[in-house]
Amino acid sequence: MAWRVVEHQDQVWKVSVAAERCANMTLWQLVLAFRSAGPESTAFWKPYPLQSSSKSSLFAEAERISDDRIAELLAEHVD
């Protein structure tokens, strides 16, 4: 299930969130997963500059990210 759905250039993108932590690190990093909906499905992952020592806090902070900001990140990658 998508966390958010955004549109860019008449294409619908489903966005999910994940948290990753590298070995020997104490902070979790937010990662956004983008997947296009349509006949030519495309997917990519993009780290987001948000970190926390708690995954639940990280996801709570992610809720504050605006759809416009997510669309900007998408545009940076696909344009």
C-alpha cells in the first residue's frame, strides 16, 4: 500500500517510506521508494535528508513532508 500518491507529468507515482541503518551507525535514515503506475512501470529509491535514533520517530517526522516536496524530489530524478 502506498504511503502517498503524487502526480508528475501526467503520470501517477506511488510513494512508500522505509528506514535503513548502515552497520555501526546509530541513526536510521529515511528512504522514499517511488513506483510509477502504468504500462511502463519504473521504480527507484531516494534517500531523504531525515535521520533519527528511532524508526517510529523517523516515520512520524516523515508525515510532515509535504506532497509538493515529494513531487520536487520526483522531478529531480525523472526530469
